[in-house]
Amino acid sequence: MPFDYRRAPDPEGAVAAATGWPGVAFLAGGTNLVDHMKLGLAAPDVLVDISRLPLDTVAELPDGGLRIGATVRNADLAAHPVVRRDYPVLARALLSGASGQIRNLATTGGNLLQRTRCVYFQDLTTPCNKREPGTGCSAIGGYTRHHAILGASAHCVATHPSDMAVAMAALDAQVAVLGPAGRRVVPLVELHRLPGEEPHRDTVLSPSDLITSVDLPPLPPGTRSQYRKVRDRASFAFALVSVAAVLRVEDGVVRDARIALGGVAHKPWRARRAEDVLLGSPADEEVFRRAIDAELAGAAPLEGNGFKVPLTRNLAVSALRELSREER
Amino acid sequence: MTDLLRTRVLGQSPRRVDGPAKVTGTARYAGDQHVVDPAYAHLVQAEAARGVVTGVDVSAARAVDGVLAVLTPDDAPRLASTEDAELAAFQSHDVAFRGQVVAAVIASTREVAREAAALVRVEIDRQPHDAHLGTDRDDLYAPEKVNTGAETDTSRGDVATALAHSPFTLDQTYTTAWYNNNPMEPHTTTALWLDGDLALYESTQGVHTTREAMAKVFGLDPERVHVIAPHVGGGFGSKGTPHVHTVIAAMAARAVPGTPVKLALTRQQMFSLVGYRTPTIQRVRLGCDAAGRLASLEVDAVSQTSRIKEFAEQTAVPARMMYAAPNRRTTHRLAALDVPVPSWMRAPGECPGMFGPEVAMDELANACGIDPVEFRVRNEPDVEPESGKPFSSRNLVACLREGARRFGWEHRDPTPRARVESGWFVGTGVAASTYPVNRTPGSAATIRCTGPRRYLVRIGAADLGTGTWTSLAQVAADALGVDFADVELRIGDTASPKASVAGGSSGITSWGSTVVAAAEAFREEFGDDPAEGDEAGAEMPGNDAGDTYAMHAFGAQFAEVRVHVDTGEVRVPRLLGVFAVGRVVNPRLARSQLVGGMTMGLSMALHEHSVPDERFGHVVNHDFAEYHIATNSDVPHVEAHWVEEHDPHTNPMGTKGIGEIGIVGTAAAIVNAAHHATGVRVRDLPVTLDHFL
């Protein structure tokens, strides 16, 4: 469909250009949106190009944290020396995603807002509540290998495909949003929604809300982090399951534990129940296993993806084991 | 017996003559051809697997600026022949599979065509469809023949009694998945009509086979159909027979007189319109004595075909010639479903058909406590088991021995799940490969002297990226007794003499024999010092050696597999193949073919899997993000070697064909290695991590 293309001079101008257009989309790297336009999955009336906005820098904050501009490219963020030094979980998550070419284009904000790769969502010829509310979910009873085991609903079992967002969820990232009503901050773990009865809404943002930056709080000294991703081939594939783990162990006792899971839910899944078990407990294999089992007690796998439960357990325990070993 | 060509250029490795054009982006593929002011066509596909088109509303599409014409079943012109139901575009309102083409939009740009195609509204009166393949069906049927004209069922001796008396037996069922060919270059046609002649720039494995099919469909004298395909970006069988888009491109060009039309399929469309490999279900039953000698060998193969056109994958055929066993039986059964039309893909028959039996051989060898290399050697037949013919040459044992030596097999501890390195189970496995020496009659070639020490060799052969531009010129040089640089080869054009399709690894055997015959005719007529303008030609000579001999290539593949202890992730750090493929024309190109085939075999083993959703009747993971093909990271080290083999019976070059054997057996070797690594026996492809959790 024909669409209007506008280039915004600044973030405020971008939001103003988008306000009042229900069919608006912000265009940054275009690695997901342009595909969707070709597939007929997205048909925006107005494209507001934000790729040239001055949101492409990474800055160290006075508190020791990091502010990542919304249009910083995934490749640049992964290579940033501070990210590599202080937030290896994020660098590894970024580098495990997509391909070199795509990482060169894809942006921080766009990565967060990419949509599910559910094959039925991407196929206009099959019913999908996320694409067309009320038509039904084709994945239930169908091909579910990449679908959710946690937090799904009878209306949608899709997963969020980002690796970066999983790492950011574990890092307690804060997302700065500029909307028609002004600025606000949304914790990353609250940015994405669970599907519930409205699976067509991926996030809490409205169409004219613009992500301007993501802040990472500083990590206390002695904190270790890592990202482990399991997929069906060695490169260029979405996660079947991924684990972002941030761990601080002192004298054999877990003092800080933040775990986020990818490939298992409609959003980066922060494993709070596991964290509760870990905090203050000895950093040993039995505790790790008990912690992740507490999280997975709520798992509801579909026919065809039950393997994700043991896979998540094994992967998370393995990640925690390695982090605690590094500690010694 | 044939006098083999004396070799000077054969066996050398001249670089690809088409290489510079390809790496500089100047090689013209079907969609790159310059034509004046082309229009573009885009296809509209049925969204039901079975039914009747009751209405096509094209008003919104026609209203789009730039739309020139729309073809639908309501008003498309009638074709002269609808005998090939796959090619009968718009000739009926019946829908036989989801994805069938039900309309096409022709517009001034590709984008407008695609946009308008999305606006075509197709009403289909849906009927219940059936897309379920399984041995639980009660309507499986025996086709009259299977592919290549082979017998549907065969039987020798008494398998039931032999099995009952065997101390070691195996009875297992193995499955291979649905695979789509997926060459890099999508199927593309540029069509134009000139004074009643049809010209096609086509991505095809055979310009003359396309010509003949199109002449029939449009009721034309074949001489009035011109097909040009100098470069083809891979076919893997899917460009071996024409598919419906070629017909539609020609219909589209006729609908906009004077305007050439370009039609390129999208990747998604390729999953329903250009053939695919049927899934197979293989029940294998083996019985052997304590020394590992097979007494009984049975393979029952089930696969699917479409309701509108039968395709009978010859899955059990390789089991008829591979190993000795006095009692043997093979069967093929088909399920006719409301699914896209299956077709040729990467070693049809042998590739799926060597999966089940080669895993079964590993299982039975383990059961007997015999090394799987030795187990195969003990079952080596003296003659082709079912036909009783001697082999023109058979060097499977040499391949197994040489492969074992190169791979370091002798140090292998056969105990499964015995080796763990850095959190990975490590194992090794072996499987055999085979592929028949196919020859396709009907080719012709001409040779013309175009100046001092200049020879123009013309034949309508194809180069799919395989290296024909180079290797066939090498054959011509030796056949003429001249230097490689003296030969100018012209292929990929129906303006050249007729050539058979590039399929069944038959190219060099068929075209090479023809070029050799043409060179003999030329030298006989004009001697060693021809004048400019001298020209001679020949048709492909007969070769009755096949009446006397069984002719096959063989190979042995060895794999190292690692399976992650925690996650079940599967990696193949090393593949090694040794092949006996007759004389090798060009080692550089041959290695590329064999390594490529083995890489495809790895991809089949670990990744490739078209997922059909029976509720809808189509492959739901129909793009490269979801249909996984091995990436570079998945293929760290692949080695291909060959043993010297002198076969005077196959053809004057002594070649056997190398295009397909590399993919045969790879998946079995990987599955066998995965079992050695983990103790887990996977019998269903692909070998994904969930098998090991």
C-alpha cells in the first residue's frame, strides 16, 4: 500500500509527526518492519524515519551505569568497550543474534520492538490472534517448536525473539520513552506484555511512543554475567531457549542473582522465583537446580515443545555453575 | 568395453571459465537478462488445500496504477495440452493443493505486481482435504513403476523364513523429512513472444527439456520455442522439469503483446510450486548370522505424492544392489494427498533410501559386536544382488578401507557414550554411499573449426554451478587432441544441438560421450589440420554395456559428532568421504561437488525439515529464517577424497557422475556417530537436540 514517509528532525518532532496516526510506524534499521511490509503483515500509513536522529551514542552515566541511545546499532553496542568489560552478558547476547549484516543495521530500540517469528503470525493465510484479533491461534495444535512454555494464554503462545532484550531484562535496564504526553521511564521487564486476551499488543507502548534510550544500572564489583543460547543450528537462528544470568557470590553464598529466560515466553522472562531461591543460599548445584525447578513449576509446555522444560533447566543450571566457578 | 579417452586435459584442474563473470556480478542469470521495457508478473496462490474456485474478483487489483493484465481461471486462454496437470495453469477451477496458482497479475513494475496481487480476492468453495502421510492409512497403493522406471516391488528367496532363522535380527522404522530444494537463485523466467515464436530466458537444468514441455503446452513446433540459460544458480532437481511459473510467464507475455515479462518466484512460493522431496517412512528388516552375514534384507518404503500428478520416489531401490543377501524383498507404497507436487531433489531415491538401511546396518553390526566397516565388507556382493549382473567396477571396500585409514578409525573404541570432552559427548560413525551411473540418450553436438587451432563446440548442456562450462570443454579438448584454450564451448541455449537434462548425475556421461563422438566424426572427416568453417557433428552413441554390467559409483562417509551433555546440541566437527566415481575430469570441480553434496547431507541430517501442517496442507516454515540450512559455523571441516578407478564400460571418459553421490549416506553416518557419542539411536531426521535431553 502507498504510505507517507517522513523524516523527523529530532525526537520531539518524530513523536509529533506520529501523533494522531493510528497506522504510524517508526523506521530505524528496518530489519523487521520492512520484511513485514513486504509480507503484507504491516501496512503503515505513515513511516517516520528515526534512523538519523541523534540517538546513536553510548554514554557512561555519573552513577557508573550506561545510557544506550535508541538508534545505536546492535553491532556497535556489542563492540563497545564498556559493554564488553562491564556487561558481557549483553555483548554475548547481541553477538548471538541474527547475522553480522543484520546487526550492522538493527538498532537498540528496534531490537526491543521486533515482533514474534511465529510462523503463523508471519503467514497471512493462517489465523492468528496477534495479527488479526479474534481469528484464533494456529500455533496451538500446530508447529510449536519455537513457542512458549511460560506465561502463554489460550489466545497466543508466541515468544519474543530478541536475545538483547533477555540480557537487558537480567540487567534491570530502564527504557526511556518519549510520548505525546512527555517523557517517562519503563522498566524493561515491564515493557513487553504477556499475551492474555490481547495478544496483538506486544508492549505497553502506544504507536506514537518513541523509545529514546535504554539505561543500564551499574553492577556492583564482583558481579559476573553471561548469556547462553541454544538454537537449532550453530549460527543465525532464533533461540529455542536462552539464559541471561547475573550472579554475585560472596564466601560461597549467593548475594545477587538475576536470571532472565529467552525463547520461552511472550516477553523476556525474568525468573523471580528462581532468584528468590538463590538469594542467600549456598552457590551449589543442588540450589541452582532447586531454583530453576521453582521457576519451571509454572511451565505449561505445548504438544511439541515439552523438551524446552529440561532444556531450560539444564541450560540455566549450567550457566549458573559456570558463573559460580569463575567466582572461585 | 570402450577405449578410454587418452587424457591430457582430463584430470587437470583448470579454473572455472565462468568464474570471473560470476565473482564480478556480470554473469547474466534468467532474471538479469536485458530486455526492452519488461513487465513483471506476480502469482496469487490458493489458500485452501482442496476446493473449487467460485469467483476471482480482480477489480481492486486492476484499479492499481500500472497493472496491465490479470490472468485467472475465468478468462485465461486455453492451453493446447493439459496432460501434465502441474503445468495446466488456469485451465480448471479445481484447487488440488494449498499454494496452487489461481491468478497472476502483470504490471509495469515488480512492486506494483506484488501489491496488486495481494488485492485479488479469490473465493474458494472449500472441500475437506487430506494431507496426512502415515503407515496408518488404509489407502496406500502400489504405483505401476517407481522413478527411473524401476520395479515397484521385488522379491528373491524367502525373507520370512530367513529372518526367523537368523540369530541376529533388526526390525526398525526410519523416517526422512519433507525437504525443499531451495537453490540460491529462485525460479525465474523472462518470456517474450516474437512473431509467434516464444523466447524464454529460463533458470533450468535443461533448455531442451523446457523447450519440449513448452512446445507441447502451447501447441507450438519445438523449433519455435527458444530457451536460453547460460548460468543457473543451483537447481538440485527443482529445475529439472518445468514447473507452472514458466507456463504462466509465457501466458503473461502473450497477454501483453510486444512486452517481455519477468517472473521470479518468492522464496515462500518455492515451497509449493517447484517440487520437493517427499517425506519417507522406511521399515527395514535385516537378519544375519553370528559372523555378520546377511541372510535376509527387506525394505518397505512409504512416501507421498500429489493427487494430480504421481511422483514415486524410488526409496527402496538402492537396497536392491547394495549388499549381498540370499533372501530379499523391497516394496514401495504411495499415499496420494492434497499436497503440492513432489519432484526430483538431490539424489532422489538413493539419498533418502540409503538413510534407513545404512543406520540399520550400524545397529545390526553393533548387535553382532562387529565393527561397522567390517560388517559392510562382509556383506559385499560378488555380483549385483538382484540382477545377477557383474559390476563394471565396484570399489566400496576400497572406499571403506581408505576412509577408515584417513579418518583414524582403527583407534576407535566402539563403546557408546564412552568419550566426553569439555562437556560434549564425542562419537564417530560410518555409512556407505552409492549412486547409479545414469546416461540419458538424445544429445547431439557439433564441432566447428573457427580459425587456426580454434574449435567451437556446441551442445545445449547446462551449468548449474557445477562446472560444465569448464569440465565439458576439457572433454572436448582431449577428444579433439587439442589444448584446453583451443576450445570454445557453447551451452545453455536451444540454438545449440539438443542435450539431455542436467539430472541424475548424467551430464558428463551423456554430453561428454556425445562430444567425444562429435570429435571423432570431426577428426575422421577433417583430420588434424582442419580448415576454418569445417564442421561435423554426432549424436550420442549407444552403449550396451548396461545390458551386461551393473554400473554404480560408491563411497564411504565418516563423521565425528559432538552432542552437548547439558543441552543436547549436535555438532559435526568433521566429515570425511572417500568415493569411487570412475575417472575424475577436474579434481578442483569434483572436490567442490563432493564437498557440496556432503555439506547438503549434513544439512539434511541436522537442520533441514519442511514442516507440513496437516490442518492447512502447506509447509509452514517456508522461508530461510525458519527452514534451516547449515551455516558456515555448522560445517567446520569437510574432506572429500577419491580412489583411483578404471572403468572401461561406463563411457569413453571412464566417468561415473559425481553430482549427487556426496549427499548419499551422510545423514546415516552422522546418526551413527551420534549414537556412538550418546548411546541414543535416532531414527527420525533431523537429528535435533531434543532427541538427547
